[in-house]
Amino acid sequence: MFRYCRSLFILFVAAVLVSPAFAQETEEYVVDEVVAQINDGVLTLSRIKRESKLLVDAQVEQGRSREDAQREVDEKQGEMIANLINEELLMQRGKELGLEREVEAAVNQRFLEMMRQYDIKTLEGLFEEMRKTGVNPDDVRDVWRKQLTREMVIQQEVHRKIYWGSSSKDLKDYFEANKQKFTKPETVTLSELFLSFAGRSEASVREKAKELLTQLRGGADWEKILLENSDRPTAAQDKGKIGVQVVSDLNEKASAALKGINAGGYSEPIEADQVGISILRVDERSAASSESHFDENAIRMAIMSEKAEAEGKKYMSSLRQDAYIKINDSYRPIVAPILFAEERKERSGN
């Protein structure tokens, strides 16, 4: 069932932590090197080595030689350390904002979604399946905590402030200057029949998808086919409905498969690597319109999208300026120019 999980998780799960060894009396204790101190936290050499191994393993999974992958990771070590220092600052800020409970709830929800996806009844059952593939659930939990904390801090401290920071006049002025952005896009309302590769040969799933598509295009009842064959655990409740999608926002595979298909038609099978196959039904298609219309939410989102990157950099710069950051002299030459690049720009006026 989880034969593809390692390839999936290795792209973002930290390597397994090395258990501390008890030294014999004749042996010396190995003291981990502190690469950087960030306020009350530290970034150690062992952490950097684990992160480096993860990045190398991810590239090897994608077909690169280990030697080439290791060389590239080594060349970008300064950038990686700078990113880890920024991450530590965001983790600390997340604690200050009291986000731990919200983050933990979101992590648990992700595990529950995995249980539903693979029809596993207990959390321990899910963890057992993950361990069989070499994936440590504790590592996954740790990575998700960090990812969600980063996202929540930036959303609360940057995106939310940008979103609500525009006055009514700002919104109207932006709309008048960018009317072409607020025309009605082409949309499709979709439903999905999903066939999972989990526990099956991919060839048999592909053959089944072709057979079902032939039946559907021959007039078979969509709901009956869906309920008898879909591997989505929610299929009986939502009847496979995805809802309204903006055509330009669809990924390349879906966009190509849906091109020219009118309401009531079906896409060719769309394959997601190592996951499964989807057949999409077009429930409704709505043409684009060149007429502009004022939509406050859309305008605020457009403004936020434009400002988010620059404001995010300013925010991280402010976190660094307010923090105590001491980088080990051995690493400062490769880390400081990258870590403090924005601050240097601000001082130079560029």
C-alpha cells in the first residue's frame, strides 16, 4: 500500500536522528559543534549533516548520481545554513505567538487525511505502514510542524497585514489601474473518479481506467461507476465533486486533458506519478468574459500577491535585526553574505 511513500516523503522528511552512544571509560565523548547561536537556540553541525543527507537522498531519488548531488549540496552549504537560521527564527516567533496548539492540530489533521486516503483505521496502523517503507513518523511530524509554523507565522505577520492594509481608496485606485486582472476567467465545474495505485500493479490500474472511460463515454451511469470504483473514501458523500476551477489555474496535465471537453464529457485518464489515475467529468463550463468587475477580495489578494515577497524579506530582516545571532567563525564567510544580504541592501539604499 505504501510502496511509493519513501520516494514521496524523502523529498521533505528529515533523516533519522542518530541515537547518542554511551562512550566507554577509555573513549572520549564527542561534542557536537555549534555552527550558530540564534537567541536561546543553537544550530549544530549534526543538524546540518542530517539536512545535507536529506537533500542528497532526494536528488538521488530523482535520478542524479550521489556524487553530483553531494557536490551541489556542498557548494550550497552557506545558503542551507542561512535558511536553517531563518527557520529557527520563525520557529521561535511561532512560540511567541502561541501557535503550538494550532500547529499540532493541523499536523494531526494531515495524519487523519492519510488514514482516510489509504483506508487505515488507526493511527498506529498508519505509522506501522510508514515504518515499513523506511519513513519515521516522528520525522514526518517534526517536518510538518516546522513547515506549518513557518506558514502560519508568515500568514499572520506578513500576509494578513498586507491583505487588510489597503484602504477603500487604495482598492479602487488599484482596480482602475489593473482592470484587466479582474475580468471573469474561464471556469470548469469538475467531478473526479480516482483509481489508486496503492496495493495494485500500475498496469492493471491503467487498463481499468481505460475500460471505465469507455463505459462512461458509451453512456454508463456516472454515479454508479463512481461509487463502485472510486478509491476516494469520501466518494459516497460528495459523489466525486471537486467544484468550480479556474482553467488557467489547473496544472498542465489537467489543463491538457480537459481542453475542448464540454459539459457532460470526460477527460482522458490523468496520471499522478506513483499515486494513481483520475478521470475528470466536466459538469459545467463557463466562458471567460472581458468585462471587468470590482471584487474586493480578489483585489486584496492581488495586492497581497504583488507585495508578499518583498514584505516577507523585510519581515525576515527585522527578525534578524532583533535577534542575537552569532555564527561560528569557521562558517561566517560562507553564511553571513547570504543571511544578511537584505540588510546590506537596506544600508546601501539599493
